[in-house]
Amino acid sequence: MREPHPKRKNYLGIMGWIWGGNYRIERYLYTLHRVTGLGILLFFLVHLCVTTFFRMQQQSWEAAMEILHNPWFKLGEYLVVLAFAYHSLNGLRLIIQELGFGMGKPAPPIYPYRDSLRKSRRWSMALVGTAALIALVFLYDFLVGG
Amino acid sequence: MKELSSKNITFKIRRYNPEKSNKTHFATFVVPTTRGMTVLDALLYIKENLDSTLAFRTSCRMAICGSCGMLINKYPHLACHTQIEELKTKTVTVEPLPNLPVIKDLVVDLSPLFEKHKLVKPYIIRADRPEMDNPTAEFAQSPEELESFLQFTYCVKCGICISACPTSATDKQFLGPQALAQCYRYCTDSRDDGERERFLLADSENGIWHCHLAGACSDACPKGVDPALAIQLLKRQLVARATNLLGKRELTPLVTPPVHSKPKLPFPQFTVNDKTDAREG
Amino acid sequence: MKNAYLWLAQLVTGILVAVTLGIHMVWMHLDNILSALGIDANEPTSWSSMIQRSRDIVWATLYIALLAFVLYHALYGLRNILFELVQSRGIRRAVTWGILAFGILAFAWGTYVPVILLIK
């Protein structure tokens, strides 16, 4: 069949991963999960290079560590700790929920609708929230350790 | 009795007419609204009184047909199911649903959704083919078995979950929340044996593993179908089949005998006799 | 069910990374708290401490395991993201092979160094 006029492509694209309108918190946790995952991957690649290329001689290792003890690098390391704490706990929530645990059973949709994520939001967000506790413990050590 | 007060609300509608231009623009209309008026009522008012060239799709006005899905104040919803008052804004922005091709103004092409829905074989597939074609009795099902998928049968194919899904925002081939939820709906139906055929599709590169539980589909669904729940349960079912560890493995017998707790009911007589019907000839 | 196994491996490596990387993070960053608890991390970033851990078979195994888990988990995740961006079969195949080759190279290089340090 001949199409008389072209249809307008209306895909949100990558902005659709980031922007979501007034959706609930899981939509933004999804974005954050992606961002932290990619951030940790980037750090990991740099870290792998640093720890392999400079470990052959004592001088080069100590010179590299001297640079990395700079407060700005310390701050960067703390951000990696934050990302790891969030990514692991949100990942744990995703593993539990994606395997269908804690999602409840299909229920008759009676208005106002309460979807399965909303029903379990209290404990699932408590699980993700423990990332803040971990972040605080690590913050103490970063401050004491300088 | 308190009189219904009329309030002027500005409607900003994204217009697109491929016959004139490839660009979109916003058209502004001022609509006098009363209490209980829906966004669809306002669109009909605009079409009748202000601009008859405005194109949108609508049919039932009661959230049954799934025609009037659109992006209202940056949130996908059925226009007939959204009261202007509950939006609590002076300006209402109405745009076509994203992640679907736009034909004109607010009319989106839902055929990608229908094609993907067709792909998951949304019908009962029986191992006993002759019985499926010419049933001799009813396929018995307990109320519990019905409730295990009943929620997912309320889908009206409006495309709102697809426009809410972040994966569908970039991946045009992704099956989408609607098709995957319907895949689970049929796979978990106790009368159905088509699991293997559908699992092949759900497990494909455009299938279920691109769902990362952003939950926006269930959040936006105007019928409370909860596609996210169906998809996670389908993941669990797939993992259970793949590992043989989680859950019970129910091997579908080649011939599923219908449970006859009651005496067989004769198949009802057709009121209209069709000469070409195989049953007659 | 190929993709189901790949996805399941993502979950399993995710848990394993959380455990092994958790040990690594606690050891490297919580040395003050650890010493208060009576465990001496011996200034974890110093040369002597690093060599000491490299010679220890338990630490070396932990690090090699962590490397394998992280590489799988991260590269499968990256592949997932890239697959959502490109739909062409050819590019998808190239992405898979590119990522696989990169993973094997990174694993080979990342294990080569600790193994020679372990032997030396």
C-alpha cells in the first residue's frame, strides 16, 4: 500500500531514558542505575590500567599513589563508593523483583489502581535507602583517613 | 443548588500536518470548562467550535476502546479518562503519544503495537489441534486459574505503556510492555500449551531481557493492567524453565484432557447456518 | 533460551561482584575502622602492602575472581545498553564480538600481571 504522506517519527531517544514526566521513583532509579553502572565501568578501566602498569617498580607505584592521594582524587574515589553502594543495593532490589518475588499476585484492577511496585514500595525503598548508611560509614573513614 | 462555574483553560496542542509542512507547531485554544469535563470533551469542543481541522482519534468516551491515548501535560493518559480539573493547571499541553509514529496532529499509528501483539500469538494454542478446531466440550478452568491472568486481559491496546517505557524510547524493535504482558497472559493460561513458541520470541534479542523494571508502564496504564508485574512473572517463568530450579516445572502433556466434572454439554447450535461451515458439511 | 542464561549470569555475577568488591572496598577504604576493630590493613595503598597481598594466594584469587565477575557483569550491561541504541543485526553482531574480544583481552592482561607477581 502506498503511503500518501510520511509519518513523523516521534521516538524520545536517549532523552527518554533520562526524562520521564511525572512517573514514580523507580523510573528515575532506573536512570541512576544506568549512570552509576557506566560510571563504575569507566572507573574500573582506569583503575585496571593504574594498578597493572605501575606495579612493576616500587618508584612508579609510589609516584602514582602520591598523585592519587590528592584530595580531588579522594573525592572521586568517594563518588565511586557512593555509586557502588547505590548500584549494589538497587541491583539487589531489581534481582528480587525481576524474579517475581515481593511483587504480589495479579489482582483485579479496581479503581484507584495500585500496581505491584507501589504495593511493595515501602520495603523496596528501605532496601535501597540502606545505601545511605553505607555511604555514611565510608564518609567517616574518608574524613578520618584524610 | 450551586451553579456550575465555567473556567477558561488554555489548551496548547501540538499540531502536525504532513500535507503542509514537516514541522510541528503548537496551536493555542481557550476552552470554557466546567466541572467534570474531560480533556476529550475539550478537544471535541475545539473541533466543533474553534478549529475543525484538528485531528484526533476517539470512539467510546469511557476508557474502553483505547483510541484517545495522548500525552497530557507530559504524561501519557486516555483523554476521555482525564478530567481537566484534576490536572490543576491553567494551561493544558496535549501532544501525541511518543515512541509511536504520528500520522496527523494527535493521531498516532498504532500498527507497530498491533504487529508486536500479533507476534506473541495472542490466542489459545492447544497441543491437541483437532480438539482446538472442533471442540467437543468446554475447556474447564478453575476460578484460581482464571485469576492468575485475569488482570492482564483488561488491556485495551491504547499504546500508553509503550510511550511510557524508556526502552521503547530508543529500541524500535523491542516487543514492548503490551506484547510481553500478553505473552505472559497466554502462557500462564491453564488451557494453553503454546509456551514453547512464545518463549522463543520472549527470549530473543528484542525480547523480555531489555525490560529493566522502570515501572513506568504500570504507573501509566489507564486500565490497571500492571504490565510490569506480568513481565517480571514471565521472567521468573523463563528462568524456571531455563534452570529447572525455580518453581515447579509443569510439563505440558501432548494431549491435555479436559476435566469433565460435569456431564458433557452439547455444542450450542448456531443460530445462523452457513453452508460453507465445515461443521455442517 | 540462550539470552535467559546470559541474563541469569548477569544476576549471579552481580551478587558475586557485590560480595567481592565489597571486601575490596572495605579493605581499601575502611582501614581506620578496621584497625579500630583490631584488623591491620597495613596502609593498603602502600607498596609493601600491595606486594604482600599480591604474594598471598587468597588475595590473588579474590582479585582474579573479582576481575572476571566485574568484566562479565559490566560488559553484558554495556551490551544491553548498546543493543537498545542500535537495531541493525550487523552492528549488533559487531558489538557482541567487539565486547567479547575486549573482555578476553582485559581479563588476560588483568590476570597476567598478578600471576607473574605471585610467581616472582
